[in-house]
Amino acid sequence: MEIIVSKDELSKGVNTVNKAVPSRTTMAILECILFEATNGEIKLTANDMEMGIETSIDGEIRDNGIVAIDAKMLTELVKKLPDNDVSIKTENTIAHIKCGKLKADIPMRNGEDYPRIPTVEKDNVVTISQFSLREIIRQTIFSTSENDANKMMSGELFDISGNKLRVTALDGHRIAIRTVELRDSFDDKKVVIPAKTLNEVSRVIPGGINEDVSIFFTNNHALFEFDRTTVVTRLVDGDYFATDKMTDMDFGTRVTINRKDFLESIDRSTLFLSATDKKPVIMDISDNTLEWSVKTTSGAMSEDLEVVKTGEDMKIGFNPRFMIDALKVIDDEEVTLHLINPKMPCAIKDDKGSYLYLVLPVNFA
Amino acid sequence: MEIIVSKDELSKGVNTVNKAVPSRTTMAILECILFEATNGEIKLTANDMEMGIETSIDGEIRDNGIVAIDAKMLTELVKKLPDNDVSIKTENTIAHIKCGKLKADIPMRNGEDYPRIPTVEKDNVVTISQFSLREIIRQTIFSTSENDANKMMSGELFDISGNKLRVTALDGHRIAIRTVELRDSFDDKKVVIPAKTLNEVSRVIPGGINEDVSIFFTNNHALFEFDRTTVVTRLVDGDYFATDKMTDMDFGTRVTINRKDFLESIDRSTLFLSATDKKPVIMDISDNTLEWSVKTTSGAMSEDLEVVKTGEDMKIGFNPRFMIDALKVIDDEEVTLHLINPKMPCAIKDDKGSYLYLVLPVNFA
């Protein structure tokens, strides 16, 4: 293979696919980036066998070829290249790279040995703006959990019904649900996409409001397509949790509070909390005041906040980090806590049904 | 003790002395910051027994007192306080802190048990602008070494003679020497100041060109005084290395090169170098070209640079990181390498004698 590409194109391509290069693997060839210069197109691919990323870059092909170049070396090299055209010429086990007066030889492997990304039939599509997809991932992903005992928690449910996309994530302590309206209506479907893939997708997509992502589904795979890049991922196999019963409850007490003040205040309560001392923050809600307090072996802290309450007074304990995670990704100026009693979860949700964050209480007796 | 201070003053004071709180210590009280509210002054102190920092802050004293408050808790708390006046009221083993509607109790100890910073007589002074002191530390400190076998390498020689301050650092592989002119003349003196202290001093001083630091010396201590802060440090005991013979050599070959180009180019050579594969970069200097190359088990790299050379051709090996460290802190547009032969050190120095960086070569046969 012999190609000539600009430093910027090479850098963009390498950094896009790089996220699918596994950090640890027993298959040495996966530590490479596959370059395919064929049919007038230069395509880069990386694949960790769960997720694969493929992207095309502009450049001149002097000699067709399919080679696998060491990803770590190439990534580091590309960072430091001068702004200039880059020539990559491969020979046996070495990729000769030239840029300006710089010459570098880095190791490569036979491209034919590189495992191909599964082919995904493109019959079943959903289209969403890059911005919406990135937002909905950011607003839910913290509620997933890398749980080997329950694979389902390591993914997010994408539930498409008409022109609505509802995304659900839960980790056994809390649930995050976000709903967005799509511009068009699509066939109903429910799939569970690994959080790891969603994380990488949200990093790779530029995130424009006017740019779309097409998502194609088969029984076992999803394919994200945007710009000149595709990301293919395995789906998590099985039925997702039935969350309707957990979220459709009769919340008797409602507490409305300024979101930013609440967030900043609760954030202080984490000060004395360490990995070893996981004390809950206790919220004592009465009349128009929410007083939170926390007491650990290192010290004690409390603060009063003004609220508008309807329903009964309540004293209830929470892991403050779960509250913080939810409050951080809500854009509303005010939020409403929906409570039942100190043994039942608290819901932070809006009236429009665009978000619902459910947090289990912690016993503080 | 009972004091009221603004959040900003408290934050400034805590962050200034904090750098002298030891991260690990067998004396639990050193994990505290000493607060002294006496004679109408609020003074904060921290001390790791090598170095002590003391600073005064503005505030209202409602009740005199000397207390030692847990540094870690206080620092974390101060970061998260709302912008408001902070009241600190101590009682037995607890410091009650109030700020707006926030109340926090954090642990404290008896201030009388806190080890005092040594008193330094102020007869012997040197004055230097904060900017110059910070620059000269930055430009030399990377050549020191935390070497238990040779304590002297962990410090920098401050050699004052008339209106000149010469600072020397060396770690066995390289030497860094910087000379600055002071505005006034002072008594001659030579002291070795621990690099750790210099590091902290350069972080704490604001660094203004028109603001001065006064440095006072005794046989065993130095005291840095600026604004409302003093830093006291032990000196490294003993005679510093005699570096004159190492630096006054007859360099037959001179190579002048654009500093920025050289730095960016040599920086690329570190790409294939890992902690385990410490190959030198080999510089092949002939006519008007410097070609460096490096070859490791991971790959090979080379680049040509234009230079102006006088004297003999030369092929010599270096640890590229040592070159990079020196090139980074030189401000000149061009630098000149002074060489003798492949077994002798290379000097990067200017004609004015304001800097000299000496780097030992590495055998590459």
C-alpha cells in the first residue's frame, strides 16, 4: 500500500477509530488499525470484537493495499507530526511514514488477518440529530453499571415507539429515563445497547443539531452511521427490566426547589464522605424548608434550603452522589422531588414526561 | 477562638500554607493548619519540619485563640463554600464553621502542641523580583534529583556575588546554570536550598516583576518573605559540587540551530522510547545538516535539520529528554550546541553567560 494524506485527515481518521482499539487483548492484531486503500477509497477500521468503528479519509492512493498498522505507535506519531502531507508506504512488516523531513518506521501486520466488522442489513432505520443522541446519552449513562452478574445493567434500553425515543438506564440503586421526540415516526422496537458503545459514539459524533445519525438495527447488532463514519456494536441479549411499576407510583409529597442551589448545596455534603464511610445525607423536609445533614467520623455538616412543599413532612436518607448525578443533567431552573415515604424511592421528574430520575432511599435509623 | 473572615481571604490563606502540610507524617498534628488569632492578627501556619509557610489574612477576631484545624477537611470545605463571610468558632476538639446557611463541624487539635517554625534572624538579606526568582527556579529545577545517596543533588546552589545570583542544579547526568543580575549588590554567600522548597515557593509567589521577595539566610535556614507570607526552609548541609572544571572546557565544534524547530523535532524522537527501552538519539552533524535518528525494538525514526556548524563533523548520542528539558526553558530564538567529542558533554550556552546547560553523552556503539 502507498497513500498520501494530509496530517489533519490522518489525525481525524486515526482518532475516530482509535476508540475501538482494545486496551488489552489476547489477539495482537486487534492492537492495529486496519488501512484499506481500494476502489479509490481509504478506509480505517478498528474493532474490539464488541464494537467496531470504520471511517473514510481523503487522500491519494498510489498503490492499493490492505494493511494493519500498530495503533499505539501510529496514534502517538500522528500527534507529533509537523503540519504537512504524510506518505505511508508499506513493505513486508514495516510501514514507512514520511512527513516533511521526518521519517519513521513502525511495525505492521498482514491486513488480511484482521477480523472484519459484521455486516448489518440496513432495512430497519431510526434517524436522530447528533445533538439529541449525544444529550440523551449524557443524561442517562451514569445510571448504567458494569455488572458482570447482570449484563442488562451494562446497557441502555432504546425504546422507539412512533416518533418517540425513550432511553432507560438502571444500576440497581437508581433509574434514569429520558424521552425525546424524533422528527419522523419509525417502526416500534426495543433494543439494549452497551453503555460502552454509547459512550464512544457520543465522543465520536461531532454533535451538531442539524446533522443526523442513522441507526440501523438487526436482532444482534446496531449500526450508527454519520458523516463518513460507522460504528457497529453487538446488542445486549435478553429482555430489559420492566420499569413501569417502579415509576408509576402515587407520590403524595412534592418538593419544588431551585436546581442550581440544591445541586451546589448537596455537593457540599459529599465532603466528608469517603469510600469507607458511606453515610447517607438525611433530608428533613417540613413546611417550606429542606434541611439536609450528614454526620461521619470525620465531621458533621448541615444546610437549610427554601422549598415549596405540598403533602406530608418527611425525613428521608439518600446517597448524595445519586442526587448530584441527576441534578447535573437536568436543564430546568426548578426541579420537583416526588416522595411517598422514607422506604420508597424518590422521583425527580417533570410534568412533560421528558425526564424521570428515580433514586432509592438509604436507611439511616 | 472565634473569627470572621471572607471566603476569599480564608481560601487564599489555606491554599498558601497548604503546600507545607505533609502528605504523610507520623506526627498527626502536622496534618493540621495552625490558626493564631492574637494581637489583632490572624495568622495561618503549616510545617512539614523541612519547610514551614506562614501567612496573615484579614478578618475580625471575636475571641483570641490558637488552634490546629484538620488541613484536608478545611481545604476541601473551603473549595465548596458559598461566597460569603465565614465564621470559625472553636470548642474543645471541634471547629464550628458557618457560611451562609451552611454549618460544618470539623476536627481540631490543641494549637499549643503544634511545632513552631524556627526563628530566622533577619541580618543577612538578598532581594530579588518575584518574577526573576520564579523564572530562575523554573529554568533549573528539572536538573535536580531526589537522590537519597547524594542529598546535595536534591538542592540548588544559590551563589550570590555582588549583584549577581548564579543558580546551579545537577543530577549526575546534566548541569543547569542560570545567572541573573540583581538590582543591588549583596554580601557574597553560597547556600544549597532544597528543590522541594523552591518548587513550593515558585508556586506560592504571585510572580510580579515589580514585586520583590526578600531572602534571609542563616547557617542552617533560609527565609523567603513576600506580601504577607514567609516560607522558612532548612538548607542542605555541606559543600556543593565544584562545577567550574566541568563547564570550562574547550569546545571545538559549534552548531547553531533554530531552537523551536530543534525542540519540536527532538521531541518526536521520544515516541518510541519507553521506560524499558532507553535508546539514545544519535546526532550526526556534518556540513550544514544535523540528522538525528533513533532505533528501538518498536520502530525507527530520523529527521534532518539545517544548522550552521563551525569545527569538526561529529556523531554523538544523547538522552533526548535532557535536551528537551533544556531547550524548553531557553527563550532565545537560536541556540548553539558546543561539542568536543562523542565522549565529552555537550553544552548549550549563550555568549552573555546567562545560561549554560551541560548534558552528558550516551554511548551508542
